[in-house]
Amino acid sequence: MSIPQDLKYTKEHEWLNVVDGVATVGITAFAAESLGDIVFVQLPSVGDTVTAGEVFGEVESTKSVSELYAPVDGEVVEVNEATTDTPELINSDPYAEGWLLKVRLSGDVPALLDAQAYAVLTQES
């Protein structure tokens, strides 16, 4: 499983990419594979505030329901409606078409894992 080198990761298996103060957030391929076929995703609305470490939504698969945790503090500025209409995008393309939301940062980005540290974490799981 390929782990993109240019992203940051959480121990809860979310990824983020920060550009000009806006973080694009999704779940990792490891998480998507562990969940199995994703059939439903619940996301916040544009304008909602998310807090790092707090639940912002959930994904439901044929195996289980899993909560999604915000990796940063901020305001939701965009939600990927394609994933609510076609949740299997999260399985097939978690780092591109399957992104979940974009958050305008309201503070600093917390210390997160780089690709190498995330690879070690997934090997331990």
C-alpha cells in the first residue's frame, strides 16, 4: 500500500494536506482497506467548526461504523459531496477523489505524523 510522502497523518488514520491555510482532510488507504466497502459517510456542513481530536463525522462500511476525528481546528469551507453520493470513492481513491472536507485553519497545525512515521504505525497495527 502506497503512502503519499507529501501529506501529514494522524494516529486515527486521517490524512491532511495544508495549502494557504486550508487543510484538505480524508482517511488513509490503510483505514479504507481496514473498514472494507464503505457504504455511507456522514460529514459536517459548510460553516461548521471542527476541533482537533474531536469527532466530525462517521463512515459506515459493510463491516463496521467508524468515527472520523478532526486533525485540526477550523471552519469547514467545503465538503466533498461526491463521497456522500458515491462513498466507494473513499475506498477506490482515498487521497484524491475520496477526500472528505476542507477546513480553514483557526490555529496552528498540531504535530502530526509524516509518511515514514505513519508507515511504522500501520505496520504495528
